[in-house]
Amino acid sequence: MRRYTVLFLTAFVFVLSAIAGISYRAGADERVSEVELSAYTTLPAETVTILAEAYEKENHVRINFVPLPSKDLIQKTKNDAVSDPTVVDTVDLILAESAVLNSLAEQNLLIPYTSENIDAVKNNFKDKHDRWTGVWYDPIIFCTNKDFLGKLKEIPDTWTALASFRGVRIGITDFIAADAASNLMFQMIANLGEVETYKILRGLHPKVVQYTKFLSNPVRQAGMGETDISIAVESETIRYMQEGYPLKIIYPADGTAYILTGVALSDKNSAKSAEAKKFADWLLSDNAQLALQSNGFYFISTNPNTLAYKSFAGKNLVLFQNAPAFNEQQRYNFLDRWAKHVRFRD
């Protein structure tokens, strides 16, 4: 049987209560936070609220997050760069997807910053000039129904194998409905080539039960036995596994896409620079992972020195190495071609 990687849940969700010295001491200290930082983010309000509350309890520094769509975040940061800081309050930090941070870095809107934690992060997870650093990532995986997996003699553990596998029902999020889904296609094209990517997508299409609008639905479908294998983000899969759904994770042996979240300091950051740097470092700590996992968010830390990373079971996870460098028009053309020749092909 061909070698493959199936993740059992055991080691990924590390035993938080047993980690010596790691606690954000929720409610242990009621001192008023004297320092406040402002941050733009593309993350959901639920996620950043968890981080802000945990950090404030531990460090007595309040983080005021402003959730924004990617384009709005970029524009507001550009506006801040030309504003008078004595008149207009400007942002201290940015927590966003790597594509957004790359755009800001290219426009010289970020301050280079490094530290011991940042230095430990692999180069493919950060800007080469230290203008932003990835703090965690969420890979795309094959979320497999456990009963279906148990019946197989050979497991489809590559994109090509899944596309040509017979008798399988597949769940996937519509590429047009979610950026995380379309990012999969763009990363596949950047790493596998356009011809091979569309060949794989055409092979998957007849097996797709439903193109869903939300990232969580393919996972639910696999857990309920409505699909056999779903193409999904790992964080949602683990959340459902924690809730008792009969799922297992297969990592594509030929590489996979991932969503990278990073942090950066704004170019107008000055008076609160020291505090902003401390928060950026904290995002690379076990305490940040503790706060997230305690609330059902399971991402992979980019800091190999954390216990969260060391306990991760998928050490042989293969990630695509080439980041998509496509402009907006190229991305539109890729999606349009997929829609016309795969999704809605007669």
C-alpha cells in the first residue's frame, strides 16, 4: 500500500493544563489597563476578541481591534500613512492574511522588526526584510469520514489520486464564495502549474456533492456521512473532531495550500512601538495558542520553539512553497475559467 499520512487527533491539541508556567491567569488580576493599542485586522471579530481579552488579562494592555475587509484595511493603512498623527489617531499593529501584509510591505507601509521569537520562524513564513511575520497557519487537508476510510484498501493521498479516485463523494467550498477556497486554486496553479491544476479540478468536479458557501460545511458533511472526503481547512476539521464527529485527516503527500496569518507594525507606529512589539512577540507564544485552543480555534504555530508546535502530530506535512504572485486581473481570469469550464460546464 502506498504510504500516506493520516492524523489522529491525539497530539495536536496539546494538554494545556499540564504545560508548566503557561497561564494567562484569567481573572487573577483586576488592575486597570493603562496602555491601549489599536490594530487593524482581517480576522473575524470572535477570534481577535479572544486574543485581546487574553493579552489584557496577562499584560494589562488593551488591544482595540478594528476588523476590516482586505481592501479596506489596505486603504485605511495608506490613509494613515499620509495623515497627521497629531490630528488623526493611527493604527499600531496589523494582524491579517499574508497577502494583505505583502501588499502593505510593497508599499513601504510597515516597520521592519525582529526578535528572538521572530528569528526562529522559517523564512517561508515571513517577509525577507522582516516587515511582517506569520504567527500561525491553517493548511488545506482531506477531511475523511472514518467509516469510509476503514473500508479502503488504498487511500487517495494526493490531489491527482483524489481526482481520479472512483466511487467517492467529495465536499468542497465554492472557490468564488470564499477567499480561503480560491486561495487553494491559486496556490495549486503557482506550484503545480495551470494545466495540471485544471486537470485535477475537472477530475474532482463530477464527484462533488455540493459546492458550499462556508468553510465549515464540507467538514460537517463528512462528519455526517453526506460526503466521504471533504477538502477543508484543518482548523474546522479539528473543531468538529473535538465535538465527537467521526473524522480523520489526510495530508496531501504532494503538497497543499495553507492560509497564513501574520502580524506587522504600522509605519506610523512610534510612541507605542515597544508595547506593539511585545504583543507581536506574544502572538508567537504558547499563551496565544492556549487562548485560541481553549476557545475552539486550532491553528499551527509558526514558532518551532513553542510546545504547541512541538506537540503537532503532522510533522511531515508538505506545504506548497511557491506563493501566488498573481495580480487581481489574473486571479479573476483563473476563477472565470474555472467557473466556465469546470463549475458550470454543460
